Amino acid sequence: MKQIYLDHAASTPIRAEVAEAMISVMTEKYGNASSVHSFGREAKRMVNGARDRLAAALGCRPDELVFTGGGTESDNLALFGTIQAQKSRGKHIITTAIEHHAVLHSCQQLEREGFEVTYLPVDRTGRVHPEQVAEALRPDTVLVSVMYGNNEVGTLQPIEEIGQMIRSRSDGTVFHVDAVQALGAVPISCNELPVDLISFSSHKINGPQGVGALYIRKNLMIEPMLYGGLQEKKRRAGTENMAGIAGFAKAAELAAAGLADRRAHDLNLRSILLSGLERTVGLGNFHLNGNKDYHLPHIVNISFPAMQTETMLMNLDMEGIAVASGSACTSGSLEPSHVLEAMNLPQNLLRSAIRFSFGLGNTSEEMEYTAEKVGTILNRHRKKI
């Protein structure tokens, strides 16, 4: 049976060059980067070199990057670290209703600790507007957290406009952006964006799982979440994941160098999939969720009202096609997507949504095959009812 992986928004296959860089570290660099002997110094040079390369790919200074265990830890460190360092300024936080659960659940915990959180609504395309943020800002607002590109529907947010508006206030409000899904899909230069904190993850850009980074603008103070050693300039204790860091740096270099080609590739696949569905399903039998103008190139969220999400997922899986119902962190849940609910989609669209996400290794032929299989599944379902 043909196997087609269309869940790149959950995790991506590791590039051969990345695996090679990791194996080299795992087999040759076994010292602890905190040790003072020659093995430790060599390990330290490897970590610093990887940090330099990652910083170059992300457009920031090396000392503005903290290595973490992934996007979730990066989000948590950004939120809890900022609040602890800035809590004397106030107890108000602003975020959106469509954030990843790494941000939403962190905000809910902060509410339990006595902080007040404003969850901004989004429009029917999943987009928040800068004026909404402006209206929500208060003198005691410490932090604003808005994701760059949504991991379920792909909608891009007006990050530059929001950041410029926040900075125009000149009151020290910190702006955090979860760019986990946007990295490698849209151009990102940390120092050119009016943003203070940006979260990244390696396994969304064909790097290893279990490693990420947090960009922390120079001179911004945050409190660590982990205590122990002096690693990462006392901002994240723990022995460095050297192989993961080396793999992340290599993946980021390749992603930055190939961004234009990847974007063109993914947009072409998107177009072929949608055209194929028009042919096999019929334009009136599916609905594209998200923003048609501002979107990540590799994520397409589509509702097929004639069939519930779980049924379509199982049928596609039996055909060898891997897709998702939403975020990988909640894909085992039968609850409807909080993102689609926040977009106020009607129930027939809410409960029939499928996320297709593509990338390295996917072909136009796979898109055509997927469209044909979706059409076959829906036709078979109609004959049963």
C-alpha cells in the first residue's frame, strides 16, 4: 500500500544532513560542555558553534538564544519567566483564543496564581486584529503573547503591526510570539521584528525532536524555570543536548537557505490538492478553513460536512494517508478544535475538519492521489446513507 505522510505540522522527517551532523556529535563529542578539561572545552565549542549558526539563520545575536527541550518549554519559559521577572509592573496578560495549548494552559495556570488574562477573539478566518490588542492593553499589562502562524488552520497574524503598536506605548510591555509553526515557512529575522521573545522548535523544520530555542531580546530580564547549573547564562539549567542542538542548527541553516524553494513547493502542493478536491469532491462539498490571503504555505484545513472528522481520519489512514484533526498535542481527543470553535464555525464544519500539512518528500502525484481517495471515501459514504 502507498504510504503518504501529510502531517508535517505535527512533526517532520529528519533530513539526511541533519542526522549526519547528529551522529558525528553522538559518536565523537561525548564530553560535558560544563567540564573544564579538553573534552569539555571541545563540547563547549560545539555548542557555541551551533548557537552561532542558529543565530545567523534566525537573524539575532548568539547570546539572545536559549536552547530548550522544544516549543512547549520555550513557550513556558517565555510566559512564566517574564511574569516572574516583571510581576512588580502588573498582573495582566493578553493572548488569543487560538494559541497552542503550551500558551493557553500556561495562561490558565497563571490565572490560578492570581493573574488576569484577556483572551482575544478572532474573526472567521482565525485572524486577530491589532486594534483588538490596543483596546485590551492596560497600564498593568505585563505581557502580550500572539502566535505567528496557527498550527491548525495556518492563519498568519499581523505580528509586525501588533509589535509596533506595543512598542509605541514605551511602557515596557513584553511581546512574545510563538513561531514554532512559522519557522522555515516564512522569513523570520528576530532583530528586525518588533518582538521581545520568540519560541522555536527543531522538529517542525526537519530537525530532531526534543530540542528548541527561545529568542530573548538583549537586556530583557526573565527568571529561569529550571534551577541547577549555570548553563545558558543561568537562564536554563541542565546539561546541553549536544546532538539535538547540532541537528537543530543544521536544520535551521538548511531551512533558511531553502525557504523560497520550500514555499514555492508547498504552495504548489496546496494548489494541486485543492484543485483535485474540486474535481473529485465538488466545490460545494468542502470548505477551506482559515485565511485565504494570510496563511502558512504548508497547512490546509478543510471541512467535509458529509463526514465526521474521525470517520474521514480512519478511512484515509486505511488508504495509507496520514492526516490530522488538529494539533498533535490533542489529536487523541474527540473534543472539537478550540481553534475552530474560536473562529465560530458552524457545527457541520467544526466536526468535519481535517488538517493536511505537507513538506519535504511530498509530491504533486501524492496530492492528486489524496484528492482521489477523499472523493472515493465520500462517494462510498453517500451510498451507505
